[in-house]
Amino acid sequence: MLDLTRYRHVIWDWNGTLLDDVDCARGVVDRMLRRRGLPGLTPERYQESFRFPIQDYYAAVGFDFAVDPFPELALEFHADYAPRSRECVLQPHTIETLQHLRQTGIGQSVLSAAEQMDLERHIEFFGLGHYFTHLVGIDDQHGGSKELHGQRWLAQLSHGPTEVVLVGDTEHDVDVAEALGVDCVLVANGHQPRGRLEQCGAPIVDRLDQLWSPR
């Protein structure tokens, strides 16, 4: 167990960490590939290929940007992902974890590579807005880096970096945490496999409740 209660604020990643959208995201890209006659995306290949920036991930799975420019692929992804994402569920123990942290007086926010309006709609759809002091997305739908947006948000917080922890599910979350100067914890039930996460050097849990519960 890793006790988050020693911090005063938790910055959550959204996709893959609190929202279980791995199969949804993989399925969308799988259909995009198959429409172009390219090899599909198995769950194993998806997790091994997924990375930030998203443009690098698209190149890794076989898209040719000379044929399909990345901005057009990003729009195609979101046109298919947006309605299907409403069928996703939260990761196990999400609600009880958010409730526990709120009851212990720990502030919480979300820092996501999702576009700002999409993030706000998603949080509203799941009725989670009252848990978070702030929702921080990005300015477009290209899945870019969260570092700059995170630095701006951290500057607004009344807590120092040692009082803040970022919880995510990818190597990129470790990079973002390092850029912010805060601790990072990874949850191995998202978009990258545990084997890759173990190479990052950050603490890893398999379930959200392991962040605070001894069971």
C-alpha cells in the first residue's frame, strides 16, 4: 500500500487511470487501421505501442502521415471515440478512492491530455465534478504533452511540490511529474503494461484502492 494521505493534493490523470477506456481507445484505432488495409491492433500490441506524443504512437502502429496527415487522423479518432466513450466505465475503486481522499481533506484535480471541453463533459457525465478543485485539459484533440498545462496549474496551487503527487498510468505521467517536481505513482491497469511501467522507477500499484487501503 502507498499512503496518499501524506500529501495535501493529488493530481489525477484521467484516461486509463480513473476512466477505463483502454478497450475503447484500442478499438477505435484498430478500426482506423483496418479501413486502410493495415494490420489490426491486438490488446498486447496496443499496450506495447501506446506512447506520447500520440503522433509517435500512430507512427508506431503503421499510419503513414504522407497519406493521412496526423491532424486528420486525430479528428477521425475523436469522431469515433467520443460517442463510444460514453459506454466506458470508471476503473474499479474510483469512487471510494476519491471519497476517501476528500474525507481526509486532500485536494484533488485532473490533468489530462484530453481536450478541455471533452474532459469537462466526461467528468460531468460521470458526476465526479464535486471531487475536483480544477480540471486541466489541453487546447486541441492531438493528445499532446501535459507538462506546460501542469506547470501552470501547479503554480496556482497553494501547496509546494513536495506536498503534491501525480497519479497516472503511463511513462508520460512520470515525465510530467518530473517536469513539475512532484512525486508520481503509477496504476498498472491502464494504457501501458506493467513491464514498461516498471522501467520508469516510480512506485506502482495494481488497483486504485491500494493507494490508501490495506486490503
